[in-house]
Amino acid sequence: MTAIAVADQLQHELESHGITADVVNGYGLAVVSVWHGLLVWTNGDLFWWRTGWNDRRDRPVFASHSTADPNRAARRIAARYWDLRSAPDGL
């Protein structure tokens, strides 16, 4: 499937968790904008998103999930979304 098609599927799955997201497409990739600091990228095969920061290596930490299972990916992303929403600074 194309990146935009799987991004649209993820957007639909996130709606079932009460999360509204936007989809942007271009250059063979698609981005699902979920929340400030929570962008989910896809190339059609994988979803990936930032989950934190590694102070020791001074770089972000990412999680990924196969696009073959957008429902489970949406559950994982929804968990991250609710963690970010409940953080004192909203980030």
C-alpha cells in the first residue's frame, strides 16, 4: 500500500481512540500529525514516531510498528498521546 493509504488507515484507527489527527503526504512519505511533539511517519511499510530522548547519546529515541497492523500501532500511539497529554507541560 502507499504511504498515504496506510496513513489514512492509521488516522481512522486513532479516531476510534478519540484522537483527531491530520495527514500530510509528499515525496513518497506521509506524516500523521497527532499532537505537539508526536508525528508519526510512514513510508508504506513502517510507522515510526519519537518516544523520548537519550541524554547519553544526545539524540531522540524512536518506536516503530509494521503498517500491516494499523490497529495495534494506533493503540501504541494512543498510549504515547495520552502520556504526552497528561504531562505537566503537555509535551
